[in-house]
Amino acid sequence: MVLVVAGLVLSGCTTTGKPAAVAAPATVGASGAIGAPGGASASGQPSATAQTGAACIVGSWITTNWTNTFLPTEHGGAGARWTLSPDGSWKEVFDGSQPLIDGSVTITYTGTATGTVQIPSDPTATSGAWKAGNPGGTITSHYNDGTVKNSAYASETWTFTGTWTCSGNTMTVTNPYFQGTKITVYLTRTGS
């Protein structure tokens, strides 16, 4: 399987459980340390709010889960850090994130991916088309069977179009995957 999210393509497993080749780059990323679970402070209240005057999707985010309707048992990937800037640049840092799990196969990603994302011109928008492309960076896939695959994206040219929804400190990004299936990433805001 190849995981395609928010403008990111991560190598995964085929339906036979064997590692698949990496087809393209990764999504958006963030920088900085991972905060409290779900972006909450010690009091349990949200630790950050949407950036005033900027589109809801702009800011720093952390993934809380990834799902894939093609492989319904696939889940995980919490802790990848995304940064979406007002100029449309994105960065995703996988170092320290949890593995993506599908049955007995686990894949832990390390490295950083970069690219661009179309930022809505309306700062009050709470949903829209997710258009990502211009990938860069290097992602390494570490499989639980010891296989390691490196993927460099500087020479890739592609665009992904999916959808996003954003409200306050939560965002969901969904991208088409294979034969009508989709991959969805759930995120919590960690900063503006």
C-alpha cells in the first residue's frame, strides 16, 4: 500500500503484507516538540486557538490518527507534526511519530517532507478543496520486519486534490486513494 495524505505519499504495505514501493512524497508537517495529547494543556483545555485573520488551516498541527477505507484495519500515525504557513508552504516532520499499523505489519516513518498547499483566501472558511503539490524532503520507512526504504522527493511532480474541514483546534484532511477509497488524517492544533 502507498499512503497518500495531504499531499503526501508514504510507502506502506500491499494487500499481501509485503512492503510496497514509494510512489510520491508526504504531506504537511510541523516543527517543535509534541505537546500534551490532543493539543490540550494540563487543565484539559485547548492549548492553542486558530490564528486570528488567517485561514483556519494555517498553523501548527499534530496528527492524532490516520484511517484508510481501502485497508479498514489500518490506523495509527499519531504524532507527525505539520506546519501550514500563510504563504501556502507546508512541512511535515515524522520523527517521533507512532507507527502506522495494518494487522501484523507496522511502519514507522522518520524524516521531513515539504511542499505547497492551497490556502483559502476566505479566512472564515471551515472547509474546502485540499490541493497539495511541489514535494520535497526525504522520508524513511522502517518496517517491523527490518526492511528500510528511503524516499527522496525533490524530483517528483504531482498534485493531490482532496478535501479539508477545520474548526477551532481540529482539522480533518481526506484524499482519494484507490478505486474510490480514501485516506483521512485527523489533526489537533498545537500553535498558530
